[in-house]
Amino acid sequence: QVQLVESGGGLVQPGGSLRLSCAVSGSIFSIYPMDWYRQAPGKQRELVARISTIGITQYADSVKGRFTISRDSAKNTVYLQMSSLKPEDTAVYYCNGDAAGAVAFHWGQGTQVTVSS
């Protein structure tokens, strides 16, 4: 069973940066596009970034130009570099694989990002 372990969250001031990591167990990492989602309190989980198996990236309008998704197949890890953070970026961040529009794996525990002065 594939496991997802997100890390790298924390408390940061507005305008700051964080890099999130998601380690994916198993040998199937390379065959899935990978996504980063986030869920703020009282809101639905939303997709913020996607990277294809060949490195093509897509972003939600709310994070475009501020967030960068990347993947390292040698380490079975996907990253989310976040800069110019805003209070509205506060959420629990999750990663998952994309299986033709559905999530590919069971959700991990996520990593909390709090942007506050």
C-alpha cells in the first residue's frame, strides 16, 4: 500500500517562504502525475498545483507565480516551494497522485501551514 508523508509546514510571516515535501512509498511514484492540495478550516479541499510525469506543471490562479511544484523520481518525493505567502494560504497541505481525475492513494496526514504576523 502506498503511503504519503507530507512535511515542511510551519508558522511563517506574510511574505515568507516554505518548502513542503511529500515522500511517496513504493515504486509506482514515477507513473502518476502528482498534486498538492490544501484545505483551510471550514472549506473544501482544493487543488493548488499539479506536475505531470514529464514535469509539466499547472497551478491554481490563487498561487500562480508564487508556488512552484517539482518532483524527484530518484527520491520518490514531490515538493511545493511556496513564496510570498499570504494569510489566505493558511491551510493543511496534502499531496496525492492523479488517477484520471480521481485521487490515486489514501490521504496522508498533511502538513499545517500557518501564515500570520
